[in-house]
Amino acid sequence: MSTNVVHDIENHRYEIYLDEERVGLMDYTLNPGEIHLVHTEVNPEHQGKNLAAILLRESLSDIRERGTEKVVPVCSYTVRYMEKHQETQDLLLNPIEEAIAQCRWYKKN
């Protein structure tokens, strides 16, 4: 099975596909110079396959390549991903500690 991440600009989301099936998405909102990553989900039958991480990795890569917005992680999964992957933190508008403090569902292991 192959994965593909697609940027759906019209609907403000990134989608991940396994072959031809959409199995997950990440919604965002835009403010001038900012992209707020607000929700990430993977279909329950496809959880545990690292798809959310692939979705985030590819989405953040696209955001980096565009270079027009700073990231504001709102989604708890995104906050956790960016905390663990320090190489993504240069994309942040504010320090990761601020995102952690504001994240309602964040759980530290």
C-alpha cells in the first residue's frame, strides 16, 4: 500500500490516502502569516499504522516549502508531534512550550 498526502486548498485541509482511499485529514485555518493546525484524524480502521505522523510530516514539509505562514498547533496530536520532532519547531509562531500550555488535551508520557 502506498500513501499520498494531498493539500486540499479549497477546503483548508491536508488529506492522506492509502492507495485511492482517503484515510485521514488535518484541518487548518489561516490568519495573515499564520496557519493554525486545528484538527487531525485517521479513520479508526487505519489507526496504528503511523498515518497521522506521515500526514503531519508531509503537511509540515509543504508548509515549510511554501514559507508564507508560521505554524500555530492547536490539535493535541500536532502539539505532541512537533514537541517530539524538534526539527519542525522553527516553523512555530511561538515556542512549543506555549502550545503545550494552551493545549486542552495534551498528555505528557
